[in-house]
Amino acid sequence: MTRQIKLGAFLPGGGQHIAAWRHPDQPADGATNFEFHKQLALTAERGLFDAYFLADGLAAAFSGGVEGGNAKVAGFEPVTLFSALTPLTTHLGFIATASTTYEEPYNTARKFASLDLISDGRAGWNVVTTATEAAARNFNLDQQLPHAARYRRAQEHVEVVKKLWDSFEDDAFLRDKDSGVFFDTAKVHGADHAGEHFKVAGPLNVSRSPQGHPVIVQAGQSEDGRGLAAATAEVIFTAHQHLDTAQEFYRDIKARAAANGRNPDHVLIMPGVSPFVGRTEEEAREKYDRLTSYILEEDGIALLNGLTGGTLDLTGHDLDGPLPPAPPTEGNKSRQALIRQIADENGFTIRQLYQWIASARGHFTIVGTAGQVADMLQEWFENEGADGFNILPPWLPTALDDFVDLVIPELQRRGLFRTAYEGRTLRENLGLPFPANRHAARHRVVEAAE
């Protein structure tokens, strides 16, 4: 089968851009408006997107913050929201974020296994290590855990969750009314895990879904993040400004996956792209300029502080002067470095920098026609820069509609994107294999030996 682009739709109801809520097209209450999220999900499915993706935070981000914009101070917990949206769709996947830093593996395994059953095999888990002091203070800590410690915990957390997802073999439930046998006890297994961070007996009290396990997604770009992604992730959400850095990341992750004994083709790299799409370049630029004009200075400054790890104090600095150095952070180290790179490469002032990253926070922003957007996606896809993309429409619903109505047909015309869903589960549509239950696999090895 010809390789085609995979697409996620990153659709926070409050919009991606920090000033999205001020745009006349965007519902001001979009973050907590269920009917609006329903509209977005149906549009994404109309566009044949693989999945609806949502990030998550564990603290209220006032006055901007990492995700930017006061419209996102309050919002839905993603798994809860997606559980309500799945019955309204038939093929669209749902990738929700959950933290390995502040959740226990049993809770994580249980809620994602439940979402996977409710959606008939369309769930994905975006694995994150939560990196803010504000979140730490909501979970019995005075300050966040060190970067390396968060990633050690995350590695073990994912390991335990996957053990729990294998608690029941696929044919464990007989439900035989005549005999009265509900399940085969030989096909139920405990996790029996005892490690540095977790001690979990199991088994999980949720069975496997039609796709076996929810798809595991991860977004780390630091050295620790790359190690976690190569060992555990099936989809990797990443941020790059140039094809050459995207290629370096792509090749590095694929090599690391192979070194871990994994098939590199089963690790999909999906950079984020924020498109302002017009029927002409002038129209696209007008859309960008209009949204930029809605940014409040205090939100722009707060966004920069959040993205540089919370260590940057811009008090007294001229916003039309250069970005000062940011002290090292125990937060998101790779994003801090990327923001510095964007400022230096473009010679941006503080104001110009927050205007440019306001819609995508370091992900690639493109302003142009459908053909120009498709050219960029095609170039990265065909030159080891990406297997697909996570699309970040700057404001909603209009920018999502623009992508679905203008860019998707162009990608289809070039043979780069599907014209119909390939399967029913998220794994089938992403081209990822069904994960064999580890216990059933052992049975087959024993039977073969006999």
C-alpha cells in the first residue's frame, strides 16, 4: 500500500492562539462548550483525520501560561470529554493527555481502557511528564520533581500500564450461560509489578478492546524524552521550525526504536503545524494579521514565561528589544531551547517573538494558500521529516474548516491522503499492528515447543 500522510487535529475548544477567543468566529466559551466540541469532532471526521488530540494541564493557567490565553483557564478533562464524543462519531480516534507524574498507573490504565471500550477501539494516551510548579502545588509538593526523575517515573509508569492492559487475554470472557462459566481463570493475569516508583498487583478490572491497547503517544524532545519515546511511543508529537532539524529528530528516533528491538515503521513521527490558510496569500496574511492584532501584551509576556520554563522575568524589559537569556529550568527544557532558537534565528524582538509563537508555541506556523501548505507537508513527509502531522488550527471553527475544505482536497489530489478510512480502530487507520497479549504469546510459544 502506498505510504500516506497521517493527520491529527489538535482542537482545544478555546482555540490554539492565545487571542483566539477574541476572534468574532470563535465562541468565547469554547473551552467548556460541549456542543462546540461536538461540532469540531464531526468536522475532523468529515476531514478524515486520524484523531482528535487534546493536551491537558493540572493547574489553572491564569494570564496566559504555557498554553496561553485566559480562555483556557478552565476546560474539560480530556478522557471525560472524549467519552461523551465517541458515540457521536464512527471512525475518528481520540488521543487524550494524562500525566505520569501525578497519576497512578492503575487509574491511568483503567480510564484509557474504558475509553477504548466505549469507542470500540479508537482511544490513544498521550504520555506526559507534567512540568510546572503550579501543578506540583496541587499534588502535595512544594516544587516540581527534577526533569530526570520525572522521566524515570514515566518509563516505569508506562511499563506498568501496559502490563495492566494485558490483564485479560482477548478470549478470556466466555460468558457461557449454559455452563455458568463467565471467564477462563487461566486467561486472567496479575501485573505483579514491584519497581522503583510503583508496586502494583493487578489485574486490571477492565478487559481489552478491539484494538488490544490504546495507542501510546508521546511528545518529549529532550534526551530523556527521546529515550522514553523510542522505547514506548507509537506516535510522537514533536515541534520543529526547519526540515533539517525535523530530519535529525526523525532519523534519531527511528534508530533508537530499532535499537530497542522495535520496528521503526511502527513509530510514527508527527510534527505540529499551525496553518493560516487562504485562497490567496493575501487572504492568508490578512487572517494572520487580524488574529495577531487581538493579542494583549500581558498574555504575550505570560506565554513567553511559560514556554521558557517559568524562569524568565521580563519586568522592565523593552518589548521592542531582544529576548534576554532565561535561566535553566526543571520544566520543559526542549521547548525553552526552541523558543530561544526562534528568537535568535529571526532576530525577533520580545513582541515579535510572542506574536509569532502565539498560535503554535514553537510548532511550525505557515501562512499561505492550500497549495503552499500542501507543498510544505509533502516536502517534510517525502524527505524523512515526518510520517504525518498534528494540525493546530489557530482559531476555531474557521481555521479547521479552512484546512478540511481547502488543504485536504489538495492532499487527496496529490495522492498523499486517504479518501476514506481504512478501518474502524485507531490502530487500523494509523497502520499500527495489533499488540499481542503478552500472556497469550507465551502460551503460543509453549504450545509450539510441545
